[in-house]
Amino acid sequence: MKPKVELNLFNRTEASAYLGVDRGYLNFLIEQGEITEIQLPFRSSFKGRRIPKKSIDEFIDRGMSFGIEQKEGINHLLKKYNIISDEDEH
């Protein structure tokens, strides 16, 4: 098993690129204590519980309903879950 990797200013950019989200949104989740660490590309840990990477999209999608400001980098997730369509962006 690979060692856990703490998110820091250096690898938050890599993590946000891998997850396909805006780095500011990732920073927000970290500051709120929702994301504690990311081990790329295999697993992430939310509030101390390790979960498979495939669950990250659902986690981020649920965050949309908490009034978190939409970032450009997560539009693909909003489209994936049919929350918005291409017409909504215009």
C-alpha cells in the first residue's frame, strides 16, 4: 500500500487537476475539513475515512447542494449529473 500524501500548496494543484475541479474549490473543501488528504490516483480520505476515488465525483456533486459557489472547473461534473446543460451556460 502506498503511503498517504497530505495535500499542500505544491500538490493541491496536481490533486485538483486529477479530480477535474477548480483548485479554489478544492481549497474550500480542505479549509472546511471535508478533505483531509489525497493519495493520487488511488484513494482519498474524507474526515479520516478512506474511500475509493470513484466516489469523489459523487462527493463533489453533493457539495453543489450546500450553496457552494460554482467554479468553472466543475462544469463537467454538473453536466455529467444533468444538473446543467450546455444551454444553461449561455
